[in-house]
Amino acid sequence: LISDTNYVAANAGRVARALFEMCLKRGMAAAAVKLLRMAKSVDRRIWWFQTPLRQFEEERLPSNVFTALDYRLESSGSEYDTMDQTLQFLDMQPREVGQMCHWFKGGDRVK
């Protein structure tokens, strides 16, 4: 059972990319976009609608930081540009980042 789980985890990205290419060759654009997002999510081990900062969960940031950032990305209505919206943090001051993620003292750590 454990080896089967490892096999699926190792090959899920390949399967999603293969399905993406099949849809792309057949001209099914909507399905291709969804499968591309799925393949990227499996490879990065993070969902496309979550903030890319979730990859740094080991940095001991409070969970409400990620919840606030995910909520901000969801409320913006653009689930395709999470990376662009996250890169906007680089242009902000640490105080503004802390205000956005509801952790005023840790704005410089998030940034």
C-alpha cells in the first residue's frame, strides 16, 4: 500500500501533463487550462488558488497569515495571477504587508 502511494505521488504530475497535452492537441482549451493548473499544482505541491508563500510554512509564520493572504487572493477574483499578486509585496513597506496579513509585528518577516 505504501509503495503504491509513492508510485502515485511520483507519477501524478506526469499523468496530468500527459492529459494536458492530449487536450491541447485536440483543441480543448478549457480542459487544457484546467489540467495545466492541476499539473503545476501537483509538481509544486500547492494549489493554484493559494498564495505561493505557503511554500515557506516551515518558517514558523502564524497560520492566520496564510489564511489572510489566501482570502485576499480569493476576494480579488483573479485566481490565475496569484504569483503576480504575491510579487506586489516586494513593492510594499513591511508595515503595509503586516497590515494586509493581519500580523503587524511580523510584516518584515513575511516580506
